Amino acid sequence: MSRTSVLIIDMMNTYDHPDADKLIPNAAEIVDPLARLVDEAHHRDDVDLIYVNDNYGDFSAEFTDIVDSALGGARPDLVKPIVPQPGSRLMTKVRHSAFYATPLAYLLRQLQPERVVLTGEVTEQCILYTALDAYVRHFQVVVPPDAVAHIDDGLGEAALKMMEQNMSAELIPAADCLN
């Protein structure tokens, strides 16, 4: 059993969508702290790293196809530092929450983590909805504000506040998530 499960949500992104120009500067700010967290998680036996990514409507896509598209997209520099290593746990999703129509709840029940760390994109959308779904499933939720990217500053801040106040999420820096 692991002490912590770290979710990397929707970071395999081509940045070729209507909100990309607003998301890119915020994603650029989180790549380094997130990459350090991912690297540390890979070297720890008490941490499970789980990538959950939107399939962007392509129901024939394997996770490797999504990674390849992201690496060939507008900002591969935002993808390369956090590309899943061989043996990583990978799953695709079709909607905002990483739990919706995925085997994530089942996997977490098997792993039995004490807490679930949510990282990635987008704070006011997929991170928020995943936090709610984790909370209603009785997981302790941790969100590192320096490892989640938003599109809208105000909505991103409001989402963090909602997760903290309404879902008892712990908001701590990425560097402290595995302590």
C-alpha cells in the first residue's frame, strides 16, 4: 500500500485549443515544480504516480498516441519534463473529472492511499471536479497551487479556495507534498 497517490491530470496537451493562449503562461509556471514532484515520486516506494489525461474525443487513442500528439504540439517544452516513464500507471478520461468513466476509483481502492495529490490542468475545471469526486469518495485531497495551472486567474483562485474550504483540501507547495 502506498502512502500517497499523485495524479497528473491533462498535462499531455497539444496547446492547440481556444483557451491555450491563456493557459500556456500558467502551465509554464508549474512545469518545473511538477517535474520535480514527478521525479521524486518515481523514486519513492510509498508513492504511486497516476497519469489521467483527456482523450480529446479520440476513442481509438492509446495513451502513447496522446503523449506523441502533445510532444508534436505547440509547446512540447511543457510536456517533455513530465512525460510518463515506462511502467507508469496511465488512463484516459472523457470529461472533467478524472473519476468519471475511468477505473480511477477502483485503482485507488486497491492502492489504499492515505491521500491523493492532484496536479495538472485546469485548476477551475478538471482539478476542481476531480477534487470533489475524490472528497465524496472519502480521500484526503492535497492540491499544490504551484503544480496546477489555470486559464482564468479569478476562477483559479476561487477553485483553490473552494477546494480548501468545501472539500477540506490541503493546499501546500509541490515540494512538500511527499513529506
